[in-house]
Amino acid sequence: MFLSSRAGRISEAVEKIRWALYRQHDRLLGGSPTEGMVSVLIPALETRAELLDRRSLPSIDRQTYPLFEVIVVSEVFSQEIADAVARRGRKYLYFWGTSKSRALLKAGSLAMWCSGAAPNLNLALKKGQGEFFARMDDDDEWLPHHLENAVQVINRESADFVSSQAFAPDGSLVEENDLAGEAFSEEFKRHAFVGTVGTTITWLYRRHLRAYRFNSRSWKKKINRPVDYDFMLRIAAGGARMVFSPKVTAQQGLRPGVGELTGHRAYEAEITQEKSL
């Protein structure tokens, strides 16, 4: 018991030292951020350009918080994505040219769903100039007050990370993640996590957390394999102060042609559709 407790304290100390080094590295080499700006990260699929254009980007246009930039990244160039981004002006940027590992490409649809967005997210992190970073997907929407609420809460609470409530496609509330839950504590047995984290599209966090790159090998893990869960748990283990806002600030969407399916099942249905064309 004593050895286990001591190992836990050592593990926690290591995570906190690692995070301190990450922050120092980003402060010295990460450039000067634009104060108050939010860099919105969108890992886009070329096949969802129309969805991006009529769902997620318009919801960003409607934000009451005006100081933001939008960074859309896809693996290969898409003229449709380029057009959707260009027509919205200088706040919207488009990059492409990422690649996935051979191991991931051969690992199957579940692995791709878990970790496929990591290269695009990491390039977006590198390009972002904001004091804050926010996550968005090409098939979801923000309510107009999302960014304003998130920035207010993170500053008021002196937090590193904030998330909030969101509507599911059927109008119900998306189930939140309880950091003290069994699935999370099983992976990080030596960390006494507490708190609530909302769905990915409600996340906003301070610039120094971009030092935690998204893990393109998260699919190899036994549990908590999705890249966003992996990121969430690593920053929690590092000591990030994470707060939750009870306000509903986002709306998850359904993808055309997959019925009521969501998550991995929707992703698989999309792949089947593409192969049949």
C-alpha cells in the first residue's frame, strides 16, 4: 500500500514537471499570441465540404465573440473546402498536406475513427495564433454565445480548460464525461481525477496546452482510445485546471445518408457509402 501510494505521488510529480516544461517550451518558442483571440481548430474531411460550408462555418459566423480565427485542415487539397473558407474572409484559413502512418491506415475503421483527426489537429495547433484554442467538427454547430461564454468562464475561474453542455441530434443533452468515472480512473489509477467535461465541440483551452499534441497512436491503447479522450486525460494528469459551464452552447449534428447513426457507426456508414459510389 505504501509503495503504491509513493508510486502515485511520483507519477503525479512527473506529470506536473512535464507540463511545466511544456509551458516553458511553448512560451519561449511558440511565438507571441494575439491577446484574447480564439483559434478555432477544424479537422475537415474532403467528403464533407458541403456540410462544413452550410453547418459549422455559418455557426462560427454568428458568434457574439468577434475576436477569432478559424483554421480548417484537410489531408489533401479540396477546392470545395477552399471555396467555403475563402468566401468568409481573412479570419478563415485553410491548410492541407497532412498524412497518416501506414500502421494507422492498415488498422481498420475503428482505429481511423479514434486517431485519424490527429495529424490535422496538430497542424492546426501549429498554425494558430490565438491566446485560446477551441475545437469544432465539420458536421456540428455552435450556438451564438458559445465562444463568449467560454472565454468569460475560463478567465473568471482562472482555469486552463473549459467545456459546457450541448444538445444531441435528438434535442436531448449530450452525456457529460465524469472524470472520476471507472473508465478514466482505470487508465490513470494513480490520479484522483474529479470534475465534469462536456463533449469535444464545447472545449476551449489556453494556448500553453497546445504543447500536448494530439496522439496519432491513441488507437493502440486498450481503453480511452479516441484522440480527444486521450488529450483530455493527459492534460488532467498534468494538473490542468478544468472547469465546466452548465450552459448549453453547441448542437451535435447528424451526417446526411447515415440515418440516426452517430460516432463510429456513422463513420463506418459513410465509408460504405463512398465505396458504393
